[in-house]
Amino acid sequence: MTPCTPGPSSRYARVEAMALLLDGHVELPVHRGEGGFDHAAIHQDLRRLFVAHPANDALDVIDLDGMRYIDSVDGLTGVAGALVAQDLELVFTSNRGEDSVGIHDARGLRPPVRIPVGRRPNGLAVDPIRRTLLVANVGDPVGPASRTLSIVDIDRAVMTGSIPVAGRTRWAVYDPGTDRFFVNIADPPSIVVVEGADPTRVATAIPIPAAGPHGLEVDEAGRLYCACDAGRLFVLAPPTYRVVADVPIAGSPDVVFLDRVLRHLYVAIGDPGLVEVFHIDRLQKVQAVKTELGAHTIGLDPNRHRVYAFLPSTHRAAVFVDDG
């Protein structure tokens, strides 16, 4: 394994000398258009990673054990989001270019089902018990009424509700501990809350004290990790979701993932092209590793503690192993 050079130092002390080590690359299909890569999700039992490839209107599939590309699902216009519901054996995609979501059999046993939703869908979150999918729609810049959350009944494959929100949506998560959906709103900077038992309205909105909430994660204690375009990472604690930490990050983030065993939060930053690693218990930066300019999205394999960083210029994934 070849160690990567740490990025710029932080005013927060380092917890460890090294966390992520480069473990190889996975070559992916050459881009056919603009857009690079977007969200990724892993099915741990199948040992498959699914990554949205909007440049190809496709969902690419990686074999985690062999660290190799194996297949693509084509014809997903403007695909942006990918989410695995492992208990349901399903993969969901948000197809921004056709205002739909796709429901895919994770084992590939039947064709995907497309469901019309709101305008320009992006973020996805699922309640696996009620079998409800929340879709965060970006909407149109000139049409504020198009900024909505769509609620989808997975079994019936229909949209059952539309919830207006105040601004452009970003990523979304579902927390089973509190039975709530959380959705980042870029402006006004906030996180809106939808109750899992009543997915018909916004129950409340949590103000965020920095511009552009983007990446979002939740831990087993229900704490939210909100990475903002303003270069700040906030930790919010239930039940009031007050800010308990405000940590600087190196630029405008996109995807964040949490390894709950190692207690490491990974933040992807497309410019200058980094993955920053934070220890969530100590709220300290561990490391920053260089990726590639424009590499704003990652995937996490928590079983093997590997981080996949998707490199748009060289159309491949850099695979890092976290030595803990």
C-alpha cells in the first residue's frame, strides 16, 4: 500500500499519524458526456457498490471483493442519487433529467421500476419498516414552488405526497432511532424534519449558522453531521439539535460518510480535491488526503473500512483503506 500525503494542517490537533492509505484504483467506463460521478451506496451482503454516473446516464456497479467494475444500468437520464436499502434488497436512483426515481432489484432479477416524482430529484432517504422513500427535489431556480419533497410508497410504486420546502434541497437521511427524515436546505440554510409516522408535512426546521448545508449524516446517538458550502462542519445533538461543534473544513463539501466502528467521518471536497477525515468523539481532524480536482463524491465500505473516491478526470475510483 502507498501512503497518501496529508493535506494542509488544521488548528485541531491530529489524533493519529495516518488513517487513509491508498489501496489501488478501479477503472470505470469513460464519460460519454458532462457530469462525472455523483452519489454512491454499498450493499454489504452482496459486496457491491453502486455509483451514479451522470456523465453516462448510468448506475455503475463495482465488485468490492475483487475491487473491479462489473456492470452498468444504462438509460437513467441525469442520474444523481443512489441509495441502497439492504433489508429490502433494493437500490434507488434519483433520475434528475427525467423527474423520476428508479427502484432496482439489488440482485438484478427484474427490470427497474420508474416512478414520476417532483422536479429534478436528488437526495434520497428510506424508512425500511414502513417502506417509504423520501425524495428531495432540487426544483427550478425560477420556480420556488417546484422545491419539494416527494413521498413514495415503495410497494405500490407510486408517489403519495408532495411537501413544499423553502429552498433548494441537498442530501437527506433517515434516522431510525428518532423515526425522522432530515433534509438539508441550501438557502435559507437549515435542516427540515419530516416525521416518519406522518410524512405529509415539515414538522420543524433546524437553522444552520452557515451558508449551504450540503452533506448530511447521522450517528447511532442521533447526532447530525452537516457539512456546509461555507467550509464548516456542524455537529447537532438531539433532542433540540443545538450546535455542539463547529469545525472548519478545507472547502465546499459534498458527500459525507460515517464509519461507526472507527468513529471516522469522511468529507469529500471537490476543490481542491480532498477527503478530510474527522474523529467524531474527539471532534478533531485526523487527516486530509489528496484525490483529484472535482472529486466531490465518495462511497464507504464499512465492513473493510475502505473509502472509494470517484475521480472525474480519470474516470476511475481511488480506493483507500482506513488503518484505524
